[in-house]
Amino acid sequence: MSKPGFHKCPVPTCNKQVQHTHLMCSSHWFKVPKHIQTAIYREYYAGLRRNDHPTLQYTFEVEAALDHIAQISAPAQGAFPQHA
């Protein structure tokens, strides 16, 4: 359960609690490419200016960040030969 003002990092394998003002824990955030970080900030603040709700593009950018984390966290394909 999250403490007030905190939420769980949205990376499925992470259990860190992060402040509600952050999308994810810092160890995962710094693995997200800068251009995706910039897009997330841009769309987050665009939503706040419009109606205090995230834009649809914001949700796409968050998915891109989570997809990137999943890709770099997955074991390398073919790194270890499989034995029959």
C-alpha cells in the first residue's frame, strides 16, 4: 500500500515508492531517453494548462518510457544458448 502522497513506481518489477509528483523512481527515470523525458514533461504540463488532466499524447509517451525500460531490462535474446 502506498503512503499518502506517494505511489508505486509503474515499472512492473519495481516496488519503490515515489512521490506523487514523479512518474517513476529515479533509477528507472534516468534510463528513459532524454527525448521521451522531454515529451513527458511537455505533455504533462500541457494537460495541466488545459484542464488538469493528462493529454492523450502524455499517455503515449508514458507507454513509450515503460516500453523502453522493459526492452532494456529483458534478457538479451540469444545471449545464452539453450540446451535441448
